[in-house]
Amino acid sequence: MTEQLFQRARANLKKYWGYDDFRPGQDEVVRSVLSGKPTLVLFPTGGGKSLCYQVPATVLDGVTLVISPLVALMQDQVFQLQQKGVPATFINSTISRTEVEQRLINARNGMYKLLYCAPERLETTIWQNMMGELSLSLIAVDEAHCISEWGHDFRPIYRRIPEMMGPVAGSIRWLALTATATPEVRGDIVTALDLKDPEIISRGFNRPNLQWWVIEEEQKKRRILEILKRATGSGLIYAGTRAGCEQLSEWLTKKGWHCEPYHAGLTSEQREDVQTRWIDGSLPLVAATNAFGMGIDKPDCRFVVHYDMSKSMEAYYQEAGRAGRDGAESYPILLVSQADLPAAKKAILDSWPDSRQLATAYNAICDHWNLASGSGMEEPQKVDIEQIQKRSGLPRRLCWAALRVLDQLGVLKLAQLEEPQVGIRFLLSGDSLGERLAAMAKPRKREFTDRLHRMLGPESHHKMVYMDERQMRNRLQISGKMLENGLKVLADEGILLHAMVRNEQMGRLLEPRYQKFSLTDKVILQHRDRLIKKLNYMIGYVQTKGCRSRYIRIYFGEQHVPQKCGKCDNCKKRNSRGVSPDDISKVAGLLKDGSLGFDALQERTHWGRAHLKSVLSSMMREEMISKVRDKGERYRIS
């Protein structure tokens, strides 16, 4: 039976995606999923993880639930699937409750093969009420590293996924996928999702076409210009802040390079325009925050420069790994100054509030949202940092830090609105609106008002109901300007109120408001210390004298990794000193039977003292050999 399903999956791969066969590893995953075995997938960035659940979804009965924290990514994937003829939809905070209910009804009626869902939506009343009516065949947990406290993007709600899936959890296929998971994180994923004897399929973390490079540089802008003069093709420059992206793109443009910024402060249309032009090659260079690149498939990105250092190896590997997805030689380059390393650690330590400050901020946030003790939240609300600062008396910087910490501890959930939202509230009762509709002389105006009312439902008479602007335009089949003008006319006539929300910081408590905030400093600082530990590994990558590819692969748990890749900056430096693999093999062969002194090695190799010292130094740096204590200058295999 599994083989028949697999052959159908291969046929659909050709039918919908145009590929003759799966990539290495993808076929193993698809076979494992179709056989019903719990499966954990560890593929590097650009390794084709999404096909591992999209293709099986086309042959399995029922609907595949894809749990993803990335709003922009799920919307992009749904759009691409719909373009290919695969029925799919998504549920996240950008759509109204009425629309969520309609999409779940459609899913229950078999209208979709894939249903993308943000993890927060699984605990809502409407999901819990309708979940049992859905014919689910597969649960795919994307970005599964978010489930682990040791992951670089820990999201506590991920740990509650099996609990939120309730009685259906034990009877459905499970698939977990990530591009960045250390052995600790892998174990955490398996345990938290309760994957019984899972099939773990890894393509490893080696990217042989990438030349990993770290450059110590105080004048980073000057060095970027040198890189761009030598580089070919398209590239990315990652900066840590929106302001940094704006400044870099403006400065590079003045220097004659066509560069544009990308960050969450831009409108969705602006971000989409930058992505589209970068992918098609008309925009060769983008200065971006780490929001750029998730799920964006551009095979021929030739270089990725990090102007600011990532805070973890996982984040750096994922961002830098967007270079060279087509397998051609490409360059991930990290620029660091002497001040960067201590500053990164200080930033974490200084931005972490203690228990008293966190309790003060928590109560200010709850008061800002008008939540009484024991009250919960169904929908996210706007985060007004000025109000929180005023209520708490804390500095603005500490208010933002408290919000981020509460998010990381799973107390609340922060989200940036990716798409502009239109909020509408009808001021007339249902009967009065019906009378006004009947009296409207212009058919187009009457149709616009009627369709808008049907779309938003009865609750729009009692409160402001929000919907994704693009979705609203698409359903009404009108342009943005027509929507804006139509709403203004109806507002002027007293029929409705409307509001446009763009790029707002939103938030929602994940549990009812505490009567007393009881998190201790030990709990609060525990996660901070994990971040410091991850930063220390990143600093170790910067400072290592060994092979950088080897450092990355060992960090992610690979075993039997070669001593050198021969391509990173450190390997190139060693090669430039004239130390060849043959030289290293010769010395290793002489030492295999026991230790030897420097003079004996020189006599047997017939090398000059300087060259022998260079070879021995190289081997000691790689921990291949060590000096024998108390016996002069003697060496042995480590």
C-alpha cells in the first residue's frame, strides 16, 4: 500500500511541481510519512523541507495540518499552492473570527488538502470546537526547533501542541521539520511531541559549495565596498536593526550600488516588491533584517554578508545558508569588530529585567488591555508602548525588554502585523441597514455595501471586525483605492466606522491574568543564561582557528567530520602557509607508533625547521597531536 501511495506522490510531484523525482532524502521522508511512522526531518536551509509534507498531502485522504509560526511564509506557500492547483488555506491572526470559522467549515467539507495554522490558533475556542470534525491525515510541525528551550527561537506554545490537539493526537501521522537542531534540541522535539520510535532523517549540515568567511574589521562599510567590487551576482546584507538597513542601503546607493532596505517597518506591498525584484534579478542587493528570506527560494544568491553578528549559530547558519542554494560556489561572510563580541553579551545582560520590574510591566500591560484578574484574551490587541511606560514608570527600553521576556517565557504572545488590516463596524442595526440598502440608487454602491456586510457577519454591528486588506480587496474584486473611497463614502453617510492598521505591534495573553505575578528571578534568568550560552558558541565560531565548516557541523551534532574543508578562511590561511594534507599525513604516519622528538621528525621528513614547525603547529591547532609533557619537544597523536 505504501509503495502505491509513493508512486502516486511521485506522479503528483511531476504534475503539480514539475519535478521528475525527489531530491536525496526527500524520498525517504515521503516514504516514512506515507507508511504512518512518526518522522523527524533535519534538512539544511534550502533543502526542500516543504515538499516533504506538501506532496504527501496530495495523496493522503483528508487534510494535512501544517503548524507554522511564520505568518508571511504560510501565506506565501498557500498562494503558491493555489497557483499550482493544490487547494490550501491558512488560519492566523490576520483574519477575522468569521473568516476563520468559514475556512474551518470549508476544511471540514473537504475543500482543502493543506491547512496552515499558527500554533496560537490551536487553543482558541473555535478550533477546539471544530477540530474533531476535521478529517486530519497528517500533522506537520514546521520550524520544530521552536519547541525546545534550547532552540534559538523558543516558543513555549509549541510544547503544548500535543495537548491542544487533544484526542486526535494519537491517531494521526506526525512529521516534525527543522533546518537547525543540535542533539539536545532533537531530543527535546521527540520528547515534547511524544514521537514514538521516530524515523530521523538528516541530510547533514555540510554545504560544500559555501566558503565560510569571518573578517575582523573596524571599518565595516569600507570592507563591504571591497566585497561588492569582487562579488558577482545577487546578494544580501543582514543588519540587526531597521535603522541599520535604511542607513546601509542609502549609503551604498550613494556609492553607486543599487541596494534597497527590507524590514518589518515597510508595508506588505513594499516588502513584496523588494522580494519579487530581488528574486527576478532586477534588484541585485538588499540590506535586510532577519525577517527577510524565510521561505524565499532564490537559488543563485552568491553572497550573504552579516554586517551585525547573529546571536546564535542556528540563526547565523539559517541566514548565511541562503547563499548558494543552487550548489554553485558562494560566500557567507561575517564582519566583526573588536567591540562586537562584548557588546552582544552586554546587550543581553542589560536588557533582561528582574522579577520586580517584570511584574510591574506585566500589570501595566494587563491594565492597558483592561483585563481584570482571571480574565483571558481571545484576540490580540495593539501594544501601545507609551501607555505601558506611563502606567509602569519603567524606562521605554525596559518596557520593550519586559515584553520580549514575557513572550519568551510563554506568558504572552507578541506578533507584528504582516499585512495591513481594515477594521469595520456598522453603525446601523441589521434592519436599518436593510432599509438603507433598498433605498440606494446606485447598484454598485448597494452591491459593495451588501457584500461587505455579508463578509464581516453579524458581529460587525457590535464591535470593530478586522480583516486582511488584501483578502478584502480580493473578495470584493476591487482595487485598494476603490476600497478606500467606498469606505469613506459609507462613513460620511453614517453607515459604518472604519480604520486601517499597518505594521502594528500586537499582543495577547496566553493565560488568564494572574492574581499575583509569581515568576522568580531563577525562572526569569534561566532563559537569559541559555541565550548567553548560545552567544558564546557564536563567539567561539568567530574566534576559532580551526575549520569553520567543521565547527558548524560539530555544533549541530555531526560525527566523523573531516578536519578541514579546504575552503573557509582558516583553511585557506593554513594552505597559504604551505601546509598540505600530504604533509600532515606524513607526520601522522610517523607518530602512529609512538611519540617522537622534533629532531627525529626533522631527520625522517628531511624538511627545514620552519616548515616542520608550521606543520606541527597546524596539527596542534586541529588537536590532531599534542606535546608530551616533561620530555622536551616531543609529540604524539592526541
